[in-house]
Amino acid sequence: MKITNAFRWKENSLQPCEIRVKDGMIAEIKNQMEEVSGEEVFDARGALVAPGFTDVHIHLREPGAEYKETIASGTGAALKGGFTTVCPMPNTSPVPDTKENLKNLMSRIKNDAVVEVLPYASISLGQKGESLTDMKALKEAGAFAFTDDGVGVQEASFMKKAMQNAAVLGMSIVAHCEDNGLAGSGVVHEGEVSERLELPGIPSSAESVHIARDAILAGETGCHYHVCHVSSASSVRVIREAKNAGINITAEVTPHHLLLNESDIHKDDAMYKMNPPLRSEEDRQALIQGLEEGTIDFIATDHAPHSEDEKQQSMRKAPFGITGLETAFPLLYTSFVRNGNWTTGQLIEWLTAKPRKVFSMSQRTLEPGQPATLTFVDLYTEEEIDRHRFLSKGKNTPFHGAKVSGIPKCTMIEGHIAWEGWNK
Ligand SMILES: [Zn+2]
């Protein structure tokens, strides 16, 4: 098959590109190539072609909360968003905290997933922060890394032991940083918004105190330590200092923390409730700077689907989280690339090469010998985000109605069209 009429990001610009695919692999890639008679031709309609994106932080909700999302629906959403590798968090029921539970999860993935799914295992049994899991057995069963995402690991000595064990195995500890005592029963950022809406607040320190503690422990144990969804300026500062001190620390930021701040919350609306919360404009600017300078390594969505009923409740009661897989690229492209702040290449790198490098996954590039696992993005047509058209079961997003371009229109896995959404 020959892919024609595409553009790739090369040498700092968009260049016309044609790709020859053989046996699911990229056989040839050039600005223009000869046609072989009788060859099947795939017209990319002027789209940007990029390696399929990688998201190391999503929630698939299966097993245990299939009314929110399933492996099938969540990976369908990933395909539509241009993601071909995703890593689901272990806060499911049961938790993948034993070899058996992880193997059960892997067999569900094998049956239902439409993209590559690399699941995390938990740090503690039941994510309770009391007993460590058998990391060796979980690694052998195929765990991607270890995390108790959804909750913070409260005890420093417990985290240290987890890091020691992970370091011996050459595995990463991935942390949702939240000190329960400081976070209390907060539902929004402690600051302007918590005062204005008279809602309990979560201070930035609830996050940054854990990062500071863990950075020191990572330095002591030599463990690779990765911080989930960084949200505050103080956290960026701590990570920057830790990196400067030579500690093996990496970090991610979500699209919503890059795009929104507490002032975007106009009323008690649970579509804006996520953990960590949307913080101040100063925090948002620090996150953007942190990403641009490399203190924050890449972008992950923290795709967190919930049911309509759950999200229609007050922020005091509704669960934390918003969906992200189907909106990430267009939102970021529209807000940061179209206005010239970032290049298309930077955004692709933060969604593919960087996360893969941090977690030592094989790189995905547009080169011969690579799988033809590709995302095609229409950079120009403007559309409104319509949450009712999500493939995810979770329709919970604060971005409904946002006008965006940079919309993924087709995703190919090893040369096969896995999803297509071109306008007729
Ligand atoms: Zn989390």
C-alpha cells in the first residue's frame, strides 16, 4: 500500500510525504515516490501523519466499573484520539495487585483492546498503602510500572521500601502525589476559587510536599521516580531542583492543567472537578514553562471517565476526573501550536517520543522498519468538540463546545485502518 497526500514534521517544517507500507511496516518514506502499478493507494487528504501517540496515564475502569468505561470503549476512544499505546492505572476492582489479578486483566486486554495496552500494577495491596505487592511476580506477569494512582502513598517509610524493591527490579515508581492530611476533604484548589464558591480547598502543598519527600527518597534509593499530573508552581520548582541534583525524577502534565485555571470554574460544576484541581494562572504558567524547559518531560491525559449521574452532582460529592483521550491533541494544537508558541513537532514529541523515552519503551518514528502504526490529523478544519459523540463512555469534559482544529481523522495499526472519521 502507498500512503499519499500526507504531510510529516521534518527538519522543523511540514513536508509532503508518501509512505509505502509492506506487511504492516513502513517500507519506504519519501517526499514523493513512484507508483507501482496495481498498488493499493491510501489518500491521506492532506493530513499530518505521525507515529501513533502514547498515553501513559489513563483509566479504563475495567474490571469493576464498566458502567464508566470498558477496555473496549476506552481503547476505542484512544484510537479516535490518535493514541495507539495506553497505560491504564490500577485503581480498578479488583486492583491488579497480585500475579493472578494482573493476568486476568491481561487476558481481558487481549480479548477487547483495540490499541496496545500496557497495564500498571499497584504498589500496595488494594492500594491501601499498608502492604507492598510482590513486585517481582508482577513484573514477570507483565506490569508496565508500579503506582497507587488515585491515592497518594502516605507513609514515607513505605514509599522508601517500595522504591528499594522497584530499583532492584529496574522498574519505575509512578506517583499520584497527595498528602491526605493537607488535602483534607478539598474538592477545588485552595485559593480564589474555594473562597468564591465556598467549597473546601486542596492546597498546592498537598502535592508538592509529597514530591519533595519522594525526590529525596528516589535520590537515596536510586529508583526511577515519575510524578503524575503535576499541577502547581511549587511542584515544578521541587522537580527542577531534584533534576539539577541529579535525581532520577521525571514528570508529566495533563492538557487540562495546561489549558485551564481556577478562574474557569464559574459555578459548582463537577465537569471542572479533577484531582489535582485546576490551580491559579501563576501555576498554569509555571507548568507551561516547566514543560517547555524540560523540567516536565511530557503530556499525559489522565483520561478519567465517569457516568453522567455521578458528574451531575455537586462538586462536594461528584468523583474527580475528566476524559481526555479524544480531546488532547486538538485542544493542545489549537491553543499552543496554532498561535506559534509550540511547533507541531514539539507537541508530537511530548505525546510520543518523550513518554516512550522516560519509560524505556521502543521508539516510534516515521522510518523504514518501523510498524505502520500511524495517526492522521486534519490540521485545518475547525470543529466544535461534542461530548455526546465521544467513543468513551465518559462524556465528562469541560471542553464541550470548544472550537478546535488539529483533529485526528484516521488511525492505522500495522498498516490496517483501525479507525476512520473523515467527513464525507
Ligand atoms: Zn492521579
